[in-house]
Amino acid sequence: MKYDVVIGLEVHVELKTRSKLFCGCQTSFGSQPNTQCCPVCLGLPGSLPVLNRRALELAIIASLALNCTVAMHSRFDRKNYFYPDLPKAYQISQYNHPLGEKGYLKLPGSEKRVGIARVHLEEEAGKLIHPGGSILEADYSMVDYNRAGIPLLEIVSEPQINSPLEARLYLEELRLIMLYTGVSDCRMEEGSLRCDANISLKLPSDERLGTKVEVKNMNSFRNVELALAYEAERQAAILNAGGEIEQETRHWDEITRTTISLRGKEEASDYRYFPEPDLPPFFLDETYISKLKSNMPELPAVRRERFCRQYSLEPGDIEILVGNPDLADFYEQAAVYCRDYRELANWVNGEILRIAREEELPVKEMDPLVLAETIGLLQKGAVNRLIAKNILSEALIKGEKPADLVKKRDLGIIGERTDIEPLVQKVLSENGKAVESYLHGKKKSFDFLVGRVMALTGGRADPSVVNKILKEKLDKRAEKSE
């Protein structure tokens, strides 16, 4: 492509509070429609909003984690527009005085920093429900106001993202930061993290940015990348044909993998912002900010560096671990008992994730000591790897000690020659064709014979002993046939 791609992202993060931004209504997901509403979040006459202190605190924590300057003085504004899911016909937001400004987010695996223009608080609108699942196909819509008034944090990047892949990396890192700080659970399937993207193209020689198009309805990081890639190609085709880009809002259709025009893009003046008369300005002090800053948890970028330094892990293993805070915590707890850090990472990123997925057992409910003891049994030669995997799963689910399971089930490894030799002889006598095949140079037959011996022992035989005895006996047969 001969054009520079310029992308800015507007991310809405639902804050992890028990009550809404300006009232005491609950924020739990999945309740019956219109059961978590009150006169305040419905905007009924005579009702007055009161700011949720915890929401403000989480917004400050997020601003600090994104390296923003936190405003010591701020206020709320009214953003006026009419839409069926906005019961007051205006949204309480922040415009001229955002809570955080001039921050940055460093892309993982890169030295590039994407500027954060602003971080501000605002209330959520309700939810429109379209029969058939799509606004493009529905004849009517229904409104659920349970979400109206839920606290949101809007995080606006500078237009410094230059590819769909960078947009995806930015979002993935932003999500991790929100998870690590406890600001949000970031469940995109529940709408607690949403992204709108502004994308434009320009020639490398141009100083001015091109006309931007806003893209909505991207419900996964993969869809963000796909939608922006499509939109970049669409705009390039128009420009190449001598056309002009219209400033508009477009809808991403996941099925057709195309963007569809929804409406002309609004300007800030269209919203007629003015100071919110029912909420006074608020003031913060340095002591309060310093206290929040001192209690900040370790952030993903710092944890990656420490895992590399402390555990000498491969970058791929570090990404998997750090990408899941519960998994990283589990690894660190297990590392206290198991000092073979790379082997431990293999088990955590492999078997622990598999058990979590297949058994629907959350990682934070697993006992790290069980994994460390299982690896210890394997390394001492008490069990082989197959048995170790089987007892790990059972021990985690039932809460038993791995060593007790080995003893109770008689799963210990069979390593004595006197125990294995008769089994090898039995396999050789019952599989004459495989023996002949091996003697004629087909090495795969050897693996088949080893597998038969292992099957007779339920996988408990020591493979090295099996291989040694089997080779001895086959070599003797080969000598006799010469």
C-alpha cells in the first residue's frame, strides 16, 4: 500500500464496581431486563446524581497505569443527543476537563509508545435488543435500561497506530493493564470492554491526516484487526480511483467481513456540551494520588521483564503466562517448590491450561503444590510422563496428593529388568511380523514393539529399560539370522 495508515482507538472499559456511577443500582450482568433501574439512572424529574467514589478511584488508578497526568481539578459535562437507549436524552461525561491526559502505552515486544490523549469518566447508556440479532435486519428494537448509568472509562489514543496489527497489540496490552490493576474484568462478550476505531489514510509526504472514518461493532481483538484491514483497503481503493473519503460511521459485519455505512460522523459541536449543573466540580489532593500510586500492582510490562530475569524463560512462555494474571500467579506460587523453571512453565502452559479448559476448573482454584509434587515424582523416576499427566488432573480435581494416588493405584514406574524382560519376550513371540520387518531394516517396527510392551504395563514401564532389553534381544536374533 502506498498510503500511511493512521489509526486512533476509543476504548470503553466498564469499571469493576458493585453500583452505578451516580446511583446505588447494582451492576451485575445478566439480570432480567429493566430490573436494575431507579429514578436517577432513568433520569426522572427531581432525581439527583451522586458520584461513586470507588469509580473515581479506579479511574485514577487506570490513568496512573497509563502514565497519564491526573487532573487535580475536574468536572462533569452533559453530552446532549437523542437515542432510544439514553433515557435522559443526555449523557453525563467529561469533555473539557478529563481526569487523565498525555499518557502513553508501550506496545509489547516493541519500543513504540502510543500516546494516550485522554482518560475520562462517563455513564453507560442502555442496551438496544434487536430481534434477529442485527440492527440492520430488525423491524423494531427493545430497550433494556439495566446498563444505563454503569460507570465507564473512555480511553482515547492519539492517532499514532499505524497498522491493524498494532491496533490489536495495543488493545491486548490495554486489556492486560486493566486486569492487573483490577480496574475492570474486561469481558468483551459481556460488553465490559468495547472499542471504536478511527482510521484514515494519507500519502507519506502529506503532513495533514486524511479524512477519518469511525468503525463500530468490533466485538473481539481479531475482529478489530480484520475490520481495520478491510477499511484500509476500501479507502485505498477509493483514493486510487480519484475519489474522496466521506467522514462517516461504519458498522463492521462479522459475517460478510465488510464495513457498512451507518450515518454521518458527528462533530463535538453536535453534542452541545455544557457543564453538568447537578454535579459540583471535584478536587483531588497529592496525598490521595500518592497513596494510590504507592499501592499500584506490578504491571504486565514489568512482570515480563522480571520473568525473563528471574526465571530465564523463553519469550513465548512469558507471553502466555503474563497474558493470564491467574496463570502467572499460579506459576510463581509453584516456582517456590519447583526450581526447574522451564519445565514448570511447560507444564503450566500445557497441562494446567488443558485441565482448566477441559474440566472447567479455574486456575485460581488449583493448588500449585500439587503440580510441583507431580513434577518432582517425574524427575525422581517414580512415574513416567504419561502417568504424571493423569495423576495431575485427578489430584487437582479431587484435592489429593499425587504420591498418595500413585501408591493407591499402584501406578509406580516398573524399572526392574526382571519385571520387564518377560514382557518383552511375550511381545516378541506374539508379533513375529513386526520382528521380521525390523530385521529387514524397517525401524518403525521397533517403535511398534516398544508400544506393545508399554501397553502391557499400562504405560508404567521405564521406556529406557524397555528400549535396552528389546534392542538386545533383536540384535541377538539378527546375529543368528546372518
